[in-house]
Amino acid sequence: MTTEVKGELYYDPWDVELNADPYPMFERIRDEAPLYYNEKHDFYAISRFDDVGRALVDHETFSSARGVVLEIIKSGMEIPPGLLLFEDPPIHDIHRGLLSRAFTPRKINALEPLIRDFTRRCLDQVEGDRFDFVKDLGSVMPMRVVGMLFGIPEDYQRRVQEDGERHVRTARGGQMTDNPDGAISDGEVFADFIDWRINHPADDLTTELLEAEFEDETATVRKLRRDELLVFMNVVAVAGAETTTRLIGWTGKLLSEHPDQRRALVADRSLLPGAIEEILRYEPPALQAARYVTRDVEFHGATVPAGSAILTLIGAANRDERRFGDDAEVFDITRAPRQHLTFGVGAHYCLGNALARLEGRIALEEILDRFPDWEVDLDDAVFSSSSAVRGWDSMPAQVTRRR
């Protein structure tokens, strides 16, 4: 349960201490200021489930084309082509259609034994009674899965991960636009690999994207330009790896804090899918998503003027009692299924949601097979927060091995 927060009603996505536990403030904002305005940083925020869902669906009013991170929108920077997350229909739908071929049920199901085998190999390397949910698994498994999709060699994947981290990660309280290397990667880290793959085609997403022809927004039939493909690949790699890494870290923490629910999972694996959904609802890896307001729009009797930046507070909406009941602030893996907003909704509903769920389920199942009991060491855990993602760089635990 969250604790009561008194004093000023205030939310700042770059306030590290506030974002360590934003939920008490989110509850106040939902109740006292469902349309919130931050005068210091000049942005609006909405926090109730129905309001956030409305904004995420209405891409004509709440545009992604100037970015989905607050500081990027406020900077007015130019967005490179191919950045799927930062696009609106129709170009978004065209690019999404190209990528969707990687996320068919057949292809995702084919990945399951490969993901499981890699997860087991990671856990095989854990010695003694200390296991770090992030360093030993969460930070390596998701990028390996991206490598499986694109056909990227394992020795190349660390370069990709480091490049993504340079842009997404920030100093404590920093903004992505403060990064000396820029807020958005140009994907050049993939350049050598793409050049090699052109001459060495294979059964992978990279080859499919190189060869795919499509009709663009000008009705021209063409293939992806090199700059588009570079950014395309970077979006999938960084977005997929960062969010799943956070999911695995939160899994360790939440099931340590709720040992009765962890024991229920040990005894009954049919609870696993529901557990992953509850973890995603309760601690979404992306706490908020920003949008640019293209025309005046009203919430709760007040107007958000065109040209404003607005935050959709996904973490707040996911705990809205109007949607999830009076126990919305309670972590419960047996909760009756209801759609949350962790993967978004509408045109930008996360294309890789089924794969992320699969990775989370496999990770938890294999961990429970090895370590049915654990207690995390929060004194040694390392919290990482930015306006893009929220989670842990390290979540060490004292584990008990299965006998």
C-alpha cells in the first residue's frame, strides 16, 4: 500500500526522489487534479485511466511526431525518419506493417525454446546463493532475443546495447536532451552489420527489411532507405531490451516483497501469465508517455491549448481505482484480468508486447525452477530512473536453491 503524501501537489518526471515512489503523489493527482499543470516545466499531465486511454488513442490531437519523451518535445528537435515510436499515421502504420512480420505468433512461438535455452545457460553460471535479477539475466537475455530476431551475432550485441544506453540512460535527475551524444541514436552502430548482411542474406528480420518493398506515404513503391533501416533497427533493439530488462528487475523485487504470492507460483505455474500481467500493471517500465497537443482539447472543464506538451501518466492510470477497484494499489497476481496501459493502446500499442510477455514468463519460470525462495538486498540494489524508463540496474538477492 502507498503512504499518504502531504504538502504541495507536484509531479516532476526528472525528480529522482519523487520517482523512486511516485504512486502516493499519483493518487493525489488523480483525485485532486485530474488535469495537472506543472508551471515550472510548462507541461500538462493526465492520470486517470479513461483520460490516458483517450489521449493514447487520439493520435490526431495527441501527436507522437515530435517525440514521446517530454524533454524531446520541449526541445523542438528534428526527429529522424524511421523512428516508429515518434511517428503518427499514416507513415507510422506503413512502418509498423513492415515490422509486424517479425512478431507473428508463429515466429514468436519459434523463439520460445531458444529463449528458454539461453535463460538456462545464464542461470547455469550463477554460483553460490547470490543472484542478480538484472545483471545475471535481465540485462543480457532481452538483447540476445533482439539478436535472434535480427540475426545479430552475440559478440556484436554488447555494442548495440551500449549504444542504446548512451542515449536512453541519463545522470540522476538528468534529461535525455542533456546527453552529449544526442537524445536519439542514429543507429550507425548497426551500419557494419547491415553492410555485411547485404552480401550474406539469412532467414532473419534484417534480411526481410532489406528486401521488403512497400508503398510509402507518397504512394511510391520502394525499399527502406539506409538511414530509415538504421533507425528502425535501433528502435526495436533499445525499446525491446530496456523495457524487458526493467520487467525482470521488478519481478525480483515484487515477489520478494510478497513471498506468499511467490510460493503460490512455485506450487501452481498456471498463475504465471497472471503474475506477469500484474507486474506489468503495478510497475510499468515506462512510467509515462508524452504527446504534443495539436489543437485545443478539454479535460475536466479546463482547456489544454494547442502547442502544449502533455504527459500521459501510465503508472497512475494503471492504479486508478475507477478501473481496477478499491484494491488497485494492492499487488495481487490472482487479480481478474483487465487491460492495463503498460503497452499503450491504439495505433501505438506495443508491437512486441507478446514477445515481452513471453520473455518475462520464461525468465520467471526458470528462476522459480532454480530458486524457489529469495530475498532481495535493496541496500545494494541500484535504481535507475529517467523520463523514458524506470527500474533497476541491479537487483541482487539472497536465494535458496531447489533441493
